[in-house]
Amino acid sequence: MNVMFSLNNTIVPPHNMNSTEVRHNSLPVLHVRGSYYEVGYNVGRTFCGLIKTLLDTHPSLNKVYIPLYNTNNGREIYDKTYQTVMKYYPQYIREMEGMSDGAGVPFYKLFLLHLDDILPVCVGKMNQTNGCHGCSTVCLNEEHAEMIGHTEDALKEVLNNIYIVKAHITESQPEEIFTAFCYAGLLPGYAMGFNNHGLIYSINIIGAKHLGKGKLPRAFVARALLTASSLETVEDILRCKGCGIGDAMSVNLTFLNQQGDRLFHNIEVSPTFPISDESALSVMTISPGEVMFHANKFLRLQIPELEGDMKDSSTARHETMKKHTIINNKCVLNLLGDTTHKKYDIFRSVENVWTVAVGIFDCLARTWSIYLDNPKLSDPIAVLPLDY
């Protein structure tokens, strides 16, 4: 097992400011190799402070998920979902157990974070603390600009409780090798990242109205995407045959080393309605000369959605995008750094939702640039090569 940890200098907030309201100029990176449990353990051991901070301050976990977990109905949903994940992805349960042991935090709290809104929706008490958190993604496919740009938006408590994991899991066949942007306490894959097969992708959550009790939470499905070696593999993972996904998302992706013209894809995936044992999918291809923008609502799947801030915010961000002409890298940065809307900016630093990072995957330069502040006004904190 080989573990290396690096940390850039951190800006210490003034004494009169909450640390969750200051963007730290710091992005830890962990290089780790071993079994699923060993990788999880070393992630937990290395980032135990960030994980404990997020668990202690996360409003949805403490005000909604844990109280519901302590009810008979909530515990039944938790147990049924846990059994499903154990059936399909026991290796990721081992990874989470390692993280739990390494960080010294209860496993059930980590699992509740991965359940996300499945618990409150399935017990009929939709989580109102999540507000309008979500992400915005643009795919630009021009002759001199092939890129995926992505804002990672979350509850403000997530701010600064983030890190990069560069993992090599030797237990799997074939072995898993990937780099992923992670929220503290969550498995890799739920935000943005890439793997040794050339897959580059980002995730946008979507608020489907009817979620699947005992289905696979999207956080585990997204983790499985880090193993994908082809578009067909991606689609197979997202279909979740025999079970179906528990909550909705869209995936924006390309394969860096594909033959022929550059092709990007956006895949909307959701529990079916009525609920069935296979996910609903809609695949869109972004060909040369095209641009695609996706936020946190269905653009193609005819699936009922939750009404509220997340859907309204997504509609507003799509309207903002129409004001931009996207032809190059600078245009992408200007779009993802847009703060012109009176309520729903694309780059957010207000109320309970903040853009905690912006990622730019440049397929021509073969780099992943990560910004911790508005990309229109700042330099990236890190520029990582996309090659293995």
C-alpha cells in the first residue's frame, strides 16, 4: 500500500467570520493504493477532520436524515437500501467501512449521506433543507475547443470540506485506477473525475418526484462509473438491471481516447414511473460544432419532478446560458462564472448554496483545471494531467 498526502497553504479566516463563509485556497490531494477497504481506510484516516466537520454541520443529515433513521419507517428504508447495495456493490460497502473506521465516525451516518433524499421522499417528508443545490455543466465541441466545464454546487457546509483522491484499487479485476473530486465522507464518483480508460465525466443531480425504495442510490451508481471502459459500459451501469436506480441524475461524459470525431454525451437517468426494476435512460450526443448545457432538471425524460427551488434554479440557469455565445475556453469560464441573475446565479456564493469548485476538462490540452473561486476572476488551484 502506498499513501501520499499533499496540502497547499490555507488562508485562515478572520476571527469574526465563519470558516464556512471563506473560500480557502487549499485543495488536498491523496494518492492511495490497496484493497477497497484499505483505500477507504486511508481516505478516512487522512481526511478525518474534514469528514467529522461535515458530519457535525451538515443540516440535512442532522435535521432530517438522522431523525428519520430513528423511526421505524425510516429504518426500514435504510435497511432495505443497504441490503440492495450489498447485493450489487458489496465492494463499495467495504470501501465505506474502511472510511468509517479510518475517520472514526459511525458508518450509518456515512450511509445516510449516500441515501440523500431517498429517505425523506420515501417516507413522505421531502427534505426542505437541501434548497436548490445542484450543478451546472457545459459541453463544448468545437474544432479548437473540446471541453466539459462543471460547477460543483452544494450546501455551504460543504465549502472547504473537499479533496481529490487518486486511487489504484488492486483488489478488483480489472484493477480500478481513477482520479476524483470528492465531498468529505462521500465515495468518489459523485461529482467529477476520470479513469485510466479515458472516461471523463461530471454529475448533475435531478429531483425526481417518485424515488425508489430499496433501489440503488445514485451515489453508488456514480461510484461504479469510475470503472467504465466504454459508452456501452456506462449505459449498463446506469440501467441497474434487476433493480433500477433510486434517485435521478444526469451524466456528462466523453472518452478521451475514442477513435474518430470527438463526441460528448449527456445521459439522463431516473427511477421509472411507475417504479420498475430498471432505470429510465435518455442519451444525447453532442457532435462536433455543438454545445450542450445541463443543470438539475430533465430536458428529455418525461418523468415527474419535484417542484421547488432546484427546478426553478435550473430553469433560470438555462435562461442565463442563452445570453452567452460559447465558442472557446474563455466563453466557458465566463458562463460558469456568471453572477448576473437576481436570484439564481450560475456561480453561487449566497444563502445556503455555494459553488464549492469549478472543473474544466480540456480534451485537447489533456488537462483538468480546478478553480475554488469564480473562474472568470481567478486562476485554477490545480491543473491535473488527464493521462495515466
